[in-house]
Amino acid sequence: MNDTNRKTPQSPERSRAVSARRQRQVQRSRQFLSLFLVALIIIAPILLHNVLGDKREKDAAESRSVSLSQEMATATTKAKEETTTAEVTLPENVLEYTTSSKQEKDFKKALFIGDSRVVGLQTYGYLKGATFFASVGLHVADALTAEVELKGSSAATLPAVLENNNYNRIYIMLGINDLQTDPDTLGEQYQEIVSTVRKYEPKATIYIMANLHITAEKSGESTIINNTAIDYFNYVLQKMADGKKIRYLDVNPLFDDASGALTADYTGDGIHLYPKYYPAWVAWLADHS
């Protein structure tokens, strides 16, 4: 037989080295498995706690949402019960309300603060004597710090406008752009605006204007911006009024349909009035403020 085909036997030292290496590998594997099991024992309760915690938090959030919806519905019903029909004079045709020179004179020392709805009053209401601090998309939280360009003047903040001018009537409509915010938090931010206005104009009458409704179709498209949310926030605003120097004005009955939503024929986008209806709004304000 050819000697080259014979397998050379391992020496005892080499055999012991191989055996020791295998033992070390087995030992490392066991150590790794032990560490893995220990880590799993430690992490498993944490993962379970997080899963259960997320479920509890989700259940709590859903519970809060249901509670808020119930609160909104109750508050809205209460607000409607507290509003007497005697406070609102409705024409047979909304377009019967028209502006006059007397109404324009009445608003010469008036300041209007608001978002795109108030921009509509400025553009189509023909209130040449009034001052407008209004901007499309204006938020409640930004109203005291935002710089808005006034007609015939440079951009300024609301405190600067109040400090440099004198007004006897101040109208505020804000909130439609903020309905995603907690109503109570939003109410506190709104109250800060009212307090700032009162600081600069202690003798002026402040009119908190209810946010206009949107159409029933538009309301049904969103779980955030809808008439239930609008009514609830209007109720929050109504509670700020004292009926004397801080008054609450709700023009919605002038423009609502039988269901309490903005009449579809009065709007093109479900949110803003057609231009021809703003003079009627102005005339209503002249009659009620």
C-alpha cells in the first residue's frame, strides 16, 4: 500500500487541544443561551406592560372622546335652550338686510378681529369706517403675536394696534381654524385675547361673535371641523360674556337652515358666505350691537 494514502494519526497533545476547543465552544454556546434567557425574562414583562399600557391608553382616549362628544351635545342643547328667540330678529328674506350711512357711521370706531370670515366682512361688508385686524387662517393662539397688515397701514400686532388707536366697540370671531385643539385650552387662549383687549380698551364694549356654522354636508365630512364642535366652542365663548361690557352675538340664526347648519344656497364652499350676504350680516350687527 502506498504510504501517502495513510492517515497520519494525531498526537495526544493535538487531540487534547481539539477536545478543549470544542468544550469551550459548547460552553460559550451555553453561556449565550443563558444570557439570552435572562434577557428575555427581563424584557418580556416590559414588553407586556407596554402592550397593555398602549391598550389602556387607547381605551382611555376613546372613553375621553365619547365623554367629550356627550359633553358637547349636552352643552349645545343647553345653549340653544338658553337662547331666546326674542334676541334674534329674522327677515323673511336675508337679503332684506342692507347697510346704510348711519350703520357705516356707527362702525367708525369699531375694530374687527378675526379670520377669513371677518376678511369677508372687510371685503364685502362695505364697512369703510371700521378697522380690521383680520387674516385668512388666523389662529386663536397666534392672534396676539401675529403681524397683520391693516388697510392703509403697515403690518402690526394686535397689542400695537390697540395701543395706538381708540375703539368703542371691538368684535372678535376666531376659532374655526382651531377646532382640533382641546376646547378648554382653546377657551383659555381666547380669554387671553379678551383680557388683552380689555387692558388696552377698558371702556369699550367687546362683542364675542359666535363662529358661523358650516353646511350639513361639510359638517358630515369631518370628525374635527363640524357643527357639533362649532356649537360646543361657541358655548365656551358664550360663558365668557357678562351681558354688559362683554356681549355674545350669534348671527347663525340669520344664515342657518332648519337643521341648524349653514344654508347650502348661501355658500359656495360650505364654509364662507357668498359676497352678497355680507351686507346683511353687517346690517344685523348694526341692529344687535
